[in-house]
Amino acid sequence: MHANFELDIAADLAEAVAMLADADGPGVAPLAGGTNLIVDIRAKRYRPRRLVGLDRVEALRGIADDGGRVRIGGRTTVTELLESPLIAATAPSLVQSARAFAGQMVRNTATVAGNIACGSPAADLVPPLLALDAELTLVSRSSSRTVALADFYQGYKKDVRRPDELIAAISWEKPAAGSHSRYYKLARRKGDAITVTGVAVSIVLDRGVCTRARIALGAVAPVVLRARSAEATLVGHGLTKERIGEAAAQAASASSPIDDVRASAAYRRHAVEVLTRRLVTDAWQPPI
């Protein structure tokens, strides 16, 4: 049996947030790419009574250099990330995650805000965005607020977004000189595979000393998380092989993976250590 729900198509952002604000009770959700939402509806994991379509809301699209910050509209697709010279120049790790994101047809439809809002700890775009210290702009009919991505998730598929809010934009500061970022998705095959372990790193080097470090881990905890003790181990020091190894071990300790059909918890924890060591080393001494 097909799901029964009302579909309202918003003409612009004002109408979209008004439709969400006027919703009476639960079961109302925004619909953009729908690559997660429609799957959940078909599997009867989610039974909406009303969807607010965002296909016509052009204010939610686009990639721009916004006064020293990179700004992405929430309805920007994964393919648009791959086609953007600004993203390539300022967020190589995000490009790497976009390349590993499902298949071409899904990338053409899936949106950045949708990948964030789905709340999956295996979401491909979230680790590099978290390592970039990204912020979310949440918009409702009555207000707009900024929330750090690091503060957005409250638990598995739980976040601070109110039912009447949309993720209108994602932004981060343009990287400083000496910045390097990397991402790697470990999966059981190259395409259309759910992440077994995802690791993103972002470091800033000044005359051989690490002045900033971010290490974000996906699919190894109820939410994508920062390995903060590992980051602290790197900051203020030269990145020797021993120090990188110590940080990698601390990143593995920060994870709390589970056993499932894709991998054991022990394998995931081992993968975190190996990938963190590899990515930090590559960022520190990129291959010629």
C-alpha cells in the first residue's frame, strides 16, 4: 500500500516556512531531494501526513564566497559541490566526500541540508563539514538563528532543529594559509554503499607546527563526533610519526562503534586509527 499524505509545493522561502509554521501537530516534513525521506516512507519507517516541497525555492540553492566565509544553500546538491571551483579550493575534504557519495543519479538529487538533517551517523558530508567548523543557519517564519554543526546533534537521529525550521544554509570560514583537509570513506564497495567508517581531518600548519586540528569520525558512534583529545595531542607540536600515532590511537578510543552486518566494532575502531594516521600524515606531508 502506498503512503497517503498531502504535498504542498512552496513557491519561495517565505511560503515554505509559513507552511511549516502552520502545520498542526507532528508528521509534517520538508521535502527537497528526498533520497532518504522517500526511502523511509516506502519502508514505512516514517508516515507523514504532509510534506512541504522545496523544489521551487531558489533561495535555498547556491554556493558563494560570502565575505570571508563559504556559504552553501541547504538545497544545493552533491553534484553541485563537485562542480564548484570554490569548494574545490576551500574544502578538498568535502569534495572527497561528495565523490564517495552514493551514485551519480543520487548525487544529482541529494541535498547538503538533507544529508545533515537525516541524522545518520554514516552521513558522508557531515564529517568534513564538522572538521571545517561549519555552522548552520536555521530559518523559521518568525526567526533565524545560527547553530554550530558541532552542537546540532543531540543523539541518534535527534537534533536541535524545531519542526517549523529549515536548514537554509551551511557556512564556514575560508581556510587560513597552511590549511589542509582530507576525508576517506571506508565501505564494502566503491559506489552506492553505506559508510563503514568515515574520517575527516583538517589541520593548519605554521612553520612545521600544528596550530589547529580537527578530526571528525563517522559511523562509529550514535552521531558524527569530534575526537577532541586526539586534536589536542596535535596542536602546538610538530607532527612527528610518534605524535600522529598517539593522536590516531586517541581517535580510536573516542569512538564507540557497534557490530552490524557491515563490520564489527573492533574492525571499525581499528579503521579509525589507521585512517586517522594516514590522513593526518598525508595532510602534513602531501604526496608530490
